[in-house]
Amino acid sequence: MGVRVRVKLKSENREGSSSALVNTGYEGFKPEIHVPLALAKKLGFSLEDVKSEKYTVVGGEVTAFRPGQVIAALDVESAKKSVLAEAVCVPGEYEVMINDVLAEELEIEIVAPKRGLWKIRGDERVRESSEPMFWVE
């Protein structure tokens, strides 16, 4: 099943929300969030002038774009943190994904990954995953 959380995303002038897969295999050195192209457009990002780059993933490389930054926050009561994260777009990927750094900064603790259970650090309430959302144009 995996752990999915509700997130609010804010770009310079637009906002959106989605479920997001907490992907601890999506490793990084700074907070990143994969934003599908359809959601990137809703957030006001344009990919016209953004250069592509190769991104190494399990099984090979993909083409990725970095259209800008978003402020990411959990969309649940008792969430206290907002984090500035780099938005990453990979054509053909339709689900929002949080990398390991962003998950830690948002204080997400995975309790039972197969059952989709998680909690916020310091909060005893165990939560169920949100339903997946797919952003297909």
C-alpha cells in the first residue's frame, strides 16, 4: 500500500493540495517533492524555459525538470511545519512524491508501511494513508 499523506503546496502565487506518496527510496540532500506536470501547471509553473536534467532512479535514468520551489505542509490538524522544497517534474509520472529529506522535515514517522499507517513526530495519533491521487493531463 505505502504511506500517503495530504499536503498543501504553495508556489509564488498559487496553491494546491494533493495526496503524496512518502517515498523513502527517493533520497536527497535537500527537501524535494515530485510534482506531476498537471499539478505543476495548476501551481503556475511553466516548463518552457526550464532546462532538463538526467535524474538517476532505480533501474536507470529519467529526464527531470526543476520549475521552482514550493512551500509544502501537511494538510492535517496538528501539523505545525511548512518547508521550502524544490519542485521536480518527471514526464510520465502522475503521483506527488515526497523525498526522504522533506518527510523528515515535515516530521512524518512511518508506523506500518504495508498498512499505510503514519504519525507526526511527537503526536501519538496514528493516521491512515490518504487515497492516492493521480494528476493526468
